[in-house]
Amino acid sequence: MSTVISSVIKLAEQIKIFQNLKKTIAFVPTMGGLHQGHLSLVDIAKKKADIVVVSIFVNPTQFGKNEDFDKYPNTLANDKYLLEERGVNVIFTPSIDEIYPKGYQTNVEVSEIANLLCAASRPGHFQGVVQVVKRLFELVKPNVAVFGEKDYQQLLVIKDMVERYQMNIAIISAPIVRETDGLAMSTRNQYLSKQERQIAPKVYQVLEQIKKSLQRGESINTVSTQAKNNLEQDFKLDYLEVLDANTLKQINDNTTHIAVLCAVFLGSTRLIDNIVFAKE
Ligand code: AMP
């Protein structure tokens, strides 16, 4: 049976109990609207610790002014059902006031990675992400936290945060869970019209093509230009980049893994996806 907790004080009491019992805690932060991608993180979390805590909190500080904060899908009853069924111990569903009480101020430092890629069209996004994840980590006090590779840039920003603030938390990354046609699962896929939903898997197809072409030895420039032209037939391209997977900088002799990262708009829906593979 999952315990649903909304108050920070109640959560602190529950965490203390786990700590007194010498239980290890794995944490999965989410914004709700749960799908199989989120649940795969829960399954990994269960293998990594005695207790699994999942938070459901749509964090206002990571949304831009004209973004979808107000219409972000809320499927709380179903989310609770799915998490309970998955054997989650604590479902933390705080209000905005619990996370950011009056007068609460934090000035978070972020890695330079936070200023690349998604930051151009979502300025301040990763500052918001780091702010909320730092706060949630301080409340949940996990030994381990699980993040999806779907948000690859976010994963690197969080890894940097843990080092920067010397938090003793192991960050585990989870592979992208996809629909059968290759589209990366996302809460925002609900926004797509029937027609858009048919077009959306092209993003992953293009990423796969890039990977194959690069593995055949074609040049990054040629391959990315072709891919951009191809994507622009159906999407408004935000970015498509082929980078060092560890640093998100240009590929060089020290690069061991390549990341191809992409963000597009389909109508008003922004889709992100990526593919990471070893450099041969
Ligand atoms: P969100 O609720 O969108 O903030 O996502 C919560 C966590 O789930 C993040 O660590 C995401 O990277 C992860 N996640 C979202 N979609 C997927 C997916 N399709 N596969 C794997 N992880 C995912």
C-alpha cells in the first residue's frame, strides 16, 4: 500500500522512520501524467533501494511564460493507481506552497551545460529544474535517484548539481522508453492531434538514420545538414546537434560516446529526443 503525503513535515517524519530502520531510499521525481517511461524508472528504483519515493509536482519555476504550465496534464488519480500497483512506498504530492513557502529563496548554481541546447528556447528552464530537484533531494534525502535519458541534457545538469553541492546521492540513468513506432513516450504526446501523432515518430527515424550514417563514416556536417532539411519538411526545428555525450561539446579525440540531440515543434507541441552511442 502506498502512503500518499502532501506535507513537507509529514514527509520528514516518514523519512526519519525509514532512516531509523536503516532503510535505503530511491527517489523518482516526476511531474505526473505518468506513462510507461516513468514506470520504468520506478522499476529501476525498486532494484536499487529498500524504499521507493515518487514525487508528483509540476514545478512552476521550470516553465517559461508562454509555456504549458497551466494546461500541463493532471492525471493524479490514475498516477496514484499506477504507482500503487508498481509497489511504490511513498507518493509525495506537495502543493507549490509546500515546495516554495513564503520567503523561500534559493540561488542555485548550474553547470554551463544548462545554458546550451534547450536553454536557447527555454531560458531559465534548467535553473528551475535544479532549484526543484535540489529542494526535493533535501526533503526526500535519497541514497539513489533515477532520471530518464529522454531528458538527456537534464540528466547531465543533475549529475553536475550533485557534484557541485557534494550531495551523497547516486544518480542512475534510465533508457528511453518508446512507443512501438519509435516515438519517445512523453506526457506532452497527449497534446498531439491524430495527424501530428502520425508524423511524430519521424524524429526518432531521423536520429536512427544519423547514427547509421555516422557509423558508416559520413561527416557530421553533411549528415546533420541532410537531417535538418528532412526534419524541416514536417517540423519547426528548434535544434539538432551531434555532440560529445559526456560534455555536450563538440566531438574530439577524447570523445567516447556521441549524442545526437534534437528538439522540434509539431504545431504548438515541443518534442525532444536523442540517441547516444559509442564512437567507433
Ligand atoms: P517528467 O514527468 O516529464 O518530468 O519526467 C520525469 C522523469 O521521467 C524524468 O527523469 C524523465 O527523463 C523521465 N522520463 C520521461 N519520459 C521518459 C521516457 N520515455 N523514457 C524514460 N524516461 C522518461
